[in-house]
Amino acid sequence: LEGQLNVIVARDHRVLEVGDIAVAPLKTNHRFFNTSDTPVTCLIEIRPARQLEKSLRIAYGLARDGKVNSRGIPTNIWHLALIFQFAETYLPGLPLFIQRALFGILASIAKWRGIDKALERQYV
């Protein structure tokens, strides 16, 4: 809608201008980012969205409260596992079955400890 947005889908890097679109098929590595000092306004549609909005609200709340590192990653392993599970997000380069097992166990423990409900009360 405004500015230039860098988008990488699989290995294809594009710079989107006003009116351009990009589509990331399900389970395709992708990221979007701004490399300029000029703000970018964009519309992102996620289908099906499931719990993505909740994960974004929590992630931004943690960032606002200084509970993330310089790259925006939560410093608390329970928070990280829950956000990954809510957003159905996975890291490139690490086999998916390992991530699902590891973050699934950590998220289950976090839920058992009530951390998910505390994050929802505070940020959602």
C-alpha cells in the first residue's frame, strides 16, 4: 500500500512496490522485511489464519516489554515455544520433525504451567 517491501519466497527475493503482490504457498519458507528508513504499509492475508493474530499480539507485547533479544526473539523458552505453536511457525534449516517434537513438548509444558493463559490475559 505504501513504501517498498522486501519479500523472499523459497529462494526468490523480490522488492514489492505499491500494488504488487506475492504469494507464499503453504509450508514454503518465506519472510518479509523493510530495508529502508521509510515505513512500509502493507496488507497481509493469511488463510487459514487460525491463531496467528494471537501469536502476533503476544510477540509484539513481549517486544514492547523488553522480553525479546535484539533480533526480536523471545528470551523465555516457554514464550518462544508457545508463539511458534500458535503461529505454526518453523525455522528454516532445522528438520521440521525435530522442531515439531521439541517445540511441541515445550509448549505442552508451558500450557501445563498456565503460561499460555497468562500471556493471553496480558497481551491478547
